[in-house]
Amino acid sequence: MSKTNIKKPELLAPAGDLERLKIAFLYGADAVYLGGQSYGLRSAAKNFTSFELEMGLLYAHERGKKVYVTINSFFHDEDFEHFDDYILFLHQIKVDAVIVSDLGVLVKIHEICPEMEIHLSTQASCLNHQSALFWKKMNVTRIVLGRELGLAEGLSIAEKSGVELEMFCHGSMCMAYSGHCTISNYTAGRDSNRGGCAHSCRFEYTLNDGQEEKKSFFMNSKDMLGAAYVEDFFKYGIASMKIEGRMKGPLYVASVTKAYRELIDEYAEKGEIKADFLEERIHLLTGFVHRDYFDGNLSQRAKSDSVYEKNSSSEQESNPVLGLVAEGNNENDKRFLLEVKGKFSVGDDIYLVNSKGRDISSSIEKIEDCYGNTIEITKPSTLVYISLSEKKTNLVMPLMVARRGAS
Amino acid sequence: MKNFVTYYPTENPHLLSSFIEAGFKTYLLSPKILSRLGESSFEEVLLACQDLRKRNQMIVIEFDAFVREGDWDVYLNLLDDLIQLLNKNKEEDLLTRDCFLRVHDLGVFSYLKGSKKGDLFKGIELVLDHGNHNSVGLGKYEELSPSKIVLSSQLSSHKLENVLSQIEVESEILLWGKILLFYTPRNLLSYQFQKKMDKTVEAKSEESPHKGFLLRENENGTFMFYPKDLFLLPLLDQLSQMKENLSFRFDYRFLNFSEDDLRAAVSLFKEEETDDSFYKNEHSFGLFRANKTDVLFKKLKNKKTLRNQREDFVGEVIEAHQGKHLAIRLMNQSFTKKDQLLFISPQGKEVTINPRWIKKASLEEKEEAHTGDLVLIPFVKGMTVKSVIFKV
């Protein structure tokens, strides 16, 4: 039993595809959420084919992990056409729960498969205990609260409703009440609540109040950083800490999952998180491109400083990702195979984000192709064998993320 | 007789007669804070209620703000205050008995339906104007016995007709008014202008083909409207035939009408009046004619490399080493050297081959490749990274 004697919250990571599902588990997620090819809100993500869903489930369950499938788009009647088959398929492959935001979808799933666990998506904007009680009556077993709520509000809802709660701890935030924004629908012809969000809230606008004009990214929310509140997630009895980001890359999934895993474990084991320990994890969480962070609404209501007054898409990674480990090394062959994502050359510093503890950091001694030919400078979308200058054998594992620079 | 709904003209109460004459029977009152865009004080609501009751008109009080847990008591206490004010004259009938309450937050709706407070009203209406586009969900909401449901403007005509045919509860749609695109609890304008914002702000973006978005800020947050007005009045006959108990809302609050414009607008609801020359705003039928917002984004994706749900999907090319090999990551299916594989490049080029050999990245020969493997096979001309492979 942990020192805190409080149940650890589940760490729930996003999985945009099968690769990122494996990365999330490698770096410490207890569960992942993902979308199939239909019915989710992230049409731009690769998502999972039926076979990949089966593989993902198998992979997760073999490791004692869970998989939740998003069916959180707002359905029109025609969307139900092949829905029975899909739900029965999800049941057959033993999906741990589905995440739903539309009452019609919820009713239909319960009809088709009464034993299916149903989680309520944040898109449903459940904001108070009465709303939670309503959804509980509708057979929801867990509620993902609206990101407009703080942790203390979560506690109040949990106590008054008795429903298991999930809250976001990290990632991008909608500026609008989730599920209540239709800018894309009317301006881009894409249904934001059926996977087509055009992120119009991230645009720069010229505002005119009749007296003066201002240019501003006034609807562009900063990203949520909940690292400092891990202790409160424990204390307030939030069952699951959710990381946003099914569209994000492997580096994000690896770094964020690792940081929160270590914070959760530290608090569970020691009953406190020391400032320097927290700082190191925050350093990890700032090690990739992100909008400026704020607390979301976790400790207090988002104020005017929650707006990110910059163009979100123009920033570059300071330590770019160089690749993903395709095959690890071993005692006999210290080389590892890298699927290259960025240019680098012999002598460059590289570090591999370790799933536990310190990262593996070294300069590159040798780069070869599959035929043993030496490569001076790599090209993206190639496979190369890397030998590091560091002679100590470090276990490099498949799916580790390689970055330029020193850790 | 058509069921027209509009907002009580709080600033010009004398216009009420024009509304009544044009056939309006139901009037919305928007108390500050409880109504997300409300501007009326409770005293104004009381006066409006008295006025409407005297004229035998239907009254609907809006409580369509979302209520966060930390604000629950504040909002519910405000509702108590309003009820107390409306029912202060105890010897008369309670005024709330003649009023419907229009609620958006499901928690508030659910709470009021089960409480004595809710029973003080003639009925509780439920706003379902975001999402809720299917008859299964609407049917379930109907079971909760709202006195009316307010439907989404995103329902195209045939979808509206379809859902209306499957529910019995009285329903309402926006016939003429601004389309609300966005509602956030954050105050976004006062921060930008460094002052209290109690007027409309206009926004445009070079990244959007549209300009003239209207923005409002109040105690409930910030709201953004579509530049063009939704104007379904020319389709009223078609709409009226869909269902007898369908009501049509005229929300003139953000249309920037002068008093004369409003009077002219109201007269358009009389069948004999057709002169709409005063109406200069850009307007449209919104998504009423057709809502294809679910298909455009799918069209943008490269169909050539979509894996779809095909059982025969094998994997993707992750390296194309010119003249030597293709490296493939298998995501689905296994294959042997004897199997026929169909390759489709991102440009749509298709080639079918038998891989003569299969090797590991270390060049060790393999007989078979399995799901999850990374293998090399002979180079296939025209195939690049991200080409997809299917088993024939």
C-alpha cells in the first residue's frame, strides 16, 4: 500500500494511433483513449482500424492496461446505420469503456450492449452535481468533467453524486464550453462536433468596438499544466487524470505521460512531492513546443491571462525529434535502429527519452544504413543504425523518442 | 395559426401591441445572469410579466446560462429571489404559475423537474440547440417531460422533419436571428480593451473568409455570433407544414434594428406584408437547405492512402531505398514471399507484386512477416514513403 493510503488516480493518455498507444504504455499510462475510423472527434488523427483496435486491446490487456474508445461525436440519425455492428465489435474485443457525449448514442449503446461501460465525454459539458446525477441515471459509470471546472468543484460533484470522475490534467484547451462551439460548422463547412474542428479559435482577429481596433489572438487559450496539482487529484478523489492530445506526436505522448507517471508515483510513495522533483518534471513538460501554460481552471477560474497572444503554429522545437527507435539494442550489438524524423550527423548530441529515470544522453559515433554503409547526414523517412559514443551499455528500447541535444 | 415566439421589447414596451397584432403569442424574458445573454433587471422582468399577463400572452423566463458547481448556490439563490419577487403579491395567483422557465443546463433542468421550485412554474422548457440532432436522444429527452424543447439550427429541413415526426413534445426553432457560434465563461473582451465591455464588438480574421463576427461579453462570459443572420421567414409555409406544435422564434436582439426597422420586421410576420426592403443585413438559410458539414473534412483526407476498414490492409512503407528495398511496418495481416501485395502510393499509383524476399533490417532472411514487424522487401518502382499495402 502506498504511503498516502489513497487510491492512485489512473493516468489516462491519448493514443492517436497504434504506435502512440504503445508509447503511452511504455512511458507509464494506466489506460489510453483512442478513436476508431468513425464517430470520434479527431478526424485528422490516423485513428484505429478494426484490426488495429483489436491489436491495441490485446497489447493493453496483456500488460494489465485499459483502452477506452471515443464515440463522442454528435450523431445525426443516419450515423446509427451500422452502429450496432460497431458496438458489438467493441464488446467482442473487450473494450474497457466507450466515451460518449450524445444522449442518443448513450441510449443506443445501452440498448445494444447493456454491459458496456459508458463514460461521459467532456463534450457533454457536465458542470455540476445535478448534471452528474442525471447522467448517472442514464447509466454513465464515469464522467469526464468540463474543463471549466476546478478540482474543488470536482470533489463537490463526486461527493454529492457518487459518480466516478475523470478530469483533464494537461494539454490544449477549448476556449468555448466543449461541444458548444460551431465556428467551423458555419465558417469552414466542417462539423466541429463530428471531427472537423478547424481551430478557428487559434486565429488572429481584428477587434473593433466602434472606438478602437485591436489585433489579437483573443480566443486562443493557453495550455493546461496540472503538474503542481497532482496531490489534489489524490485528495479530491478524482479517479482518472486525463492528458489531452490525440493529435499530438510521440514526443508529447512520451514526455507528458512520463512526467505525470513519476509525479503520481512519487506522491503515492512518499506522501509529498518536493519542489525540486516537481521542477524536474515541469522541465520535462516544457521540453517540447507548447503554448504557454496556465493552471486551466484547476485551482481558480481562468482569467484574462489565460489567453495565448501568439500564433500557435509558428513555433519551432528547440530540441527537435530526430527519430523513433524501431529496434532496440542488446549486449551483443550496441547499435539500435532508428526511424529517422529529422536531419542529424555524426558527432551530434542526441538523447533518448527514457521511460523511467534519467534519459540516455550521448554524442553520435556512427550512422549506418541497413547495408553497413556509413551515413554522414541523415534524411527523414529513412532507417539507420546508430552507435553512440557512450560506451556504457544502456538499454535502448523500441519506441523510445530520440531528440537533438543534451537532456 | 402559426406559433411565433419573440423577446419582450423591454426597451420599447409600446411595441408589444405590434407583436400581438402580427400574431406573436409567446414572449421571452431575459433576466440578467440567469439568462446567458440577459440584460433585464428582475424588476423589469416583473413589470414585463405583469404586462404580458394582463394582455393574456404566454411568458417564458430564460435561465439558459450554464451553471458551474462553484456557482450553483449563487444561481439557484438568484432564481429564488426572482420567484419571490414575481410571487410577492401572495393574495393574487402566483405570477410564476403563468410563466414557463426555459433552461439549458441539464443539471438545472433535472433539479427543477424534481423540486417544488420547478413546480411553481407552468412548465420547464429545455434548450437542446447544440448537438441533439438525432431522434433517439430527443426521444429520451422527451421522456423527461419538458414542456417544450428548443431544437438546433443545424438541422437541415429533411432532418428537422424527420425528428419532428418522431417526437410529440412541443418544439421550437430559430426562424430569424443571429446564430450563436461560441460561448465561453471567460471574459475575453474587457481584457483586450481594458475596460468594462457592455457593447457589441465586431471581429474579422484574415484566416477566415468571413468578417463581421459579433461579440458580446457579460457576467456569463463571452459570446460570438455568425456574421450573417439566419433568415428562414421566406420558408415559413414549408416549416409550418412540418408540425402543428412547432414554434418559430424571432430573436431581433442583435440584428441592429432601429425601432422603425423592428416595426417593419414584425409586420413581415403578417402574411399580407412582404416589403422587406428595410432589411439590409447579410442573411442566409444557414444549414437549413443542406447540412453537409460531416463530409467536407473526409474529402480533404487522401483517399488513396486511407486504410479504411479493409481487412486486407497490411501496412505502410516507412523507407524507400531507391533500387534496393522498401521498409514496411506491418500493422495488419501477415504475408509470405508467395503472397501478392497491392501497393498504392500517396499519388494514387497502384502496383501489384510478389515480394521475392523478406528480410529483417539486419538483412537476415525471413520466410514470413507478421503484424508489428518491420521488414525489408525488394524496391517497387513508383512507391514512396506512406504508400499503403494491401494483400490481394
